Amino acid sequence: MRIGIPKETFPGERRVATTPEVAEKIMKLGFEVAVESGAGDAANFSDDAFREASVAVVENAADLWAGSDIVLKVRAPSLAEVELMKEGGCLISFIWPAQNPELMDRLAATGGTVLAMDSVPRISRAQKLDALSSMANIAGYRAVIEAAHHFGRFFCGQVTAAGKVPPAKVFVIGAGVAGLAAIGAASGLGAIVRATDTRPEVKDQVKSMGAEFVEVDYQEEGTGVGGYAKVMSEGYQKAQAEMIARQAMDVDVIITTALIPGKPAPKLITAGMVKSMKPGSVIVDMAAEQGGNCELTVPGEVVVRHDVTIIGYTDLPSRLARQSSTLYATNLLHLLEELCPQKDGTIVVDMEDEVIRGTTVIKDGTITWPPPPPKIS
Ligand code: NAD
């Protein structure tokens, strides 16, 4: 079978779904691999680098899609791209089926099979395919780099001949994959890091990363369905708001990542809290795409309000395109290894396999989403 990788068409997207090095490994599974010319340019993988890895370079998107039995993508395809898909073909990509019902119907009409990287069950066996985690890890790191870039001081404390510099204080709200990566990056730069989360089980992980865990003075279990966060009671929200208000006055940087699956992002940082922060402070709102954790966030933009810089970028992994392409391509390679156990260049979509069943959102033209509930391990 031939695997094709088109150039991403979403405005500003710099990632690509494979790299020359990973393509060579895909070929060892028995597949042919082709990329659209320029597909890797924005991630610093040139057409020549792909050619050197024996990958075919196809001049335009229409020929690439028409000649591919399996298409690998990063962003969900546009409806125009679905028109290019081979009848009965296979697509592996981020899809977000709940948010994209029309796309799902159009994809099903091709009679093909679609595996959604956002639907990989979050169980131990599937960790190597977990693109949500690999991208969240990069986003958390990049959030700290963006904060450091906009912050007018060092993150680390220093004693110099020109004076003593205190370390920056960083507060991370939501210590999932992205939050823990942000804690690691901020600690690495020498900041004093604190973090909070509604799920009590992350407390030890926060401490093990060298950060202080900040408790909310209210007794409530924050773990909901599938191990994810739930919407908290009014009493908890009030107590949490008081805690965040105290932190806002004290810290220099807030990185906020709080999300609840299927719900808008909880509003945790009010305009008043922003106003209470020190001049020159920075907020990175990693929940911007889902509406933001801060009332003043503008998704996709950097704004300054009350002398505080609020970063609402929604493309943090794409801002580290070479790294994120490499990790995403490796997640896809691991999925192909599961789909092609015989290494004979063909795929078997085994709906009895928990991981493949969960990931497959359309099978031979039939919508199979939602998958069975994930078992978090
Ligand atoms: P996420 O991106 O959905 O949410 C980010 C964090 O925000 C979470 O830690 C959440 O608890 C927290 N949060 C939500 N509302 C909040 C609030 N009001 N205040 C403070 N914090 C709040 O999270 P994620 O990184 O995708 O991970 C979520 C779950 O998935 C966890 O249970 C994690 O262990 C699990 N997971 C499992 C695997 C695996 O393969 N086993 C891999 C990754 C994640």
C-alpha cells in the first residue's frame, strides 16, 4: 500500500505528519511513502531530505491524495481535501469528531476508514500512540518559553555585581500533561514554581517535579469520568477563586491549562485578578482555544491588559514544528506498527483490539464513533 503525506493546509500550521527518518521506518513495514512537495518545509524537512530517504515527492495535493491508499495528516482535513480522498481509502489524522459532524458525514461518504489521533484510548498500552500527550508536552514547554520571552526579567535568581535579582515566581493551574511539562521547563529555568489542580492524585507528581502544590481550602474530590477533571461545586469554585486571587498578587507568571473534556474551559482568572498582578507579569492561557481560563484572553493573540501580557496562542506545538512533527510522526509510526503486524505493507483494522477500536471513528464508510469509554490506567 502507498502512504501519502500532504502539506498541511490550515492557516499557520507548520507541522508535517512524517519526517524522512520516520518515513524510512514506515517503509520497513512494507509500505511505499510519498509526500507532497513542500510538506515539510515549515518544519525544516526539505524535499531533498525526503528524496534522500527514498520517499517519493509528488508535485501537487490532488495527485498525492489520488495516489495514496493511506493518508497521514496532522490537522483534520478541510472539506475540500475530503473531495480529494481516494474512494475506500484510509485517513489517519486529528479529527475531533464531536466538534466536526459535517466532516464526519463527508468522510463516511467516501466509503473509507478514518482513525482519529484525538480518540486514542488513554491507557498504558496506547501511550506510545498518544499524540494528545506528546503535543501537550510540547505545548507546556513552549508556553514557558513564550512567557520567558515576554517577561522583562530573568527566571532564575542571581547575585551579580550590579545587584541581586530574585527568581521569578511561576504559578501553574492544571497539572495534567501540559501543566507538568510547564512545571519542568519553568523549574529548569530556575523559577520558583507552584501548581494547583482539582484532581488530588497529581499532588505527588507536582512535588516530584520540584514544585509546591497549592491546595484549595475546601474538601471535594475533583476526579470525574475516565480520570479526567469534573465541573466543581460552587463552594469549591469560591474557595479556589480566593486562592488564585492570593497567588495572582504574589507571582510573576501564570501558566493556566485547566480543561474539562466536553465543556468550555473554566473561567478561573478574573479581570480583577489580572489587575492585581504586578506590572510586567505574564499569563499564558493554554485553554484559549476552549474559551480560555482567563476572562481577558483573546484566542490566538497576545494582548496587554492592566500592564499584564496575556498570551492566548492556540498553536503552541506548531511553534516548535520540527520537534512536534518528529514526535507526532513517531506516534503515527507506532499506530502503523499495530495496524501492520505482519510488516507486509497492508493494514488490518482489528475492531476487537481495544486500542484500534477506540481510535477508529469511521470503518468502511460507517461511523463507529463514539468509541467505548476509555479505561484510564
Ligand atoms: P486536560 O488537558 O484535560 O486538563 C488539564 C488539567 O487541568 C487536568 O490535570 C485537570 O485535572 C485540570 N483542571 C481541570 N479543571 C480545573 C480547575 N477548575 N482547576 C484546576 N485544575 C483543573 O488533562 P490531560 O493532561 O489530558 O490529562 C487528563 C487525564 O488523562 C489524567 O487523568 C491523566 O492521568 C490521563 N492521562 C492518561 C494517559 C495514559 O496513557 N495512561 C496519558 C495522558 C493522560
